[in-house]
Amino acid sequence: MTKRELLDTLMYGMIVHSNKVKRKLVRQWMKDPILFSMIKQEFSAILADLLKIIRYVKNLNDEVIKVLE
């Protein structure tokens, strides 16, 4: 499973806009506490990486705005 697939599965199977197929998979993962703990850790790492990217793009945008002003 890719990071994108893991992110989508947890987001749409558990957190927002519930998807029945993804929700079923998340429930299967939750039956194994060790596996689910590892999945949640990976999910957190993925979100941290996404936030770094968002911050980087925001800083680039700020620089472009300064140049254009």
C-alpha cells in the first residue's frame, strides 16, 4: 500500500466522508492493535510531511508576492 492509499483509506474510511469499502478496511486494521498503532504512526508521519510541503509552498508564494509588489 502506498502512502497515498494509506492516507486516503484512513481519511475516507474513518475521519471524513465515510467510504464503506475503506471503512471496512479500517475496521479490519483496528482488530489488530499493534498493526493499527503502526498504521496511525505512519499516518502521522505522512501528515507531517504534507505540512512541511504546505509550509514550503507558502514560503515560496510569500517570496513571489514580495517580488511582485
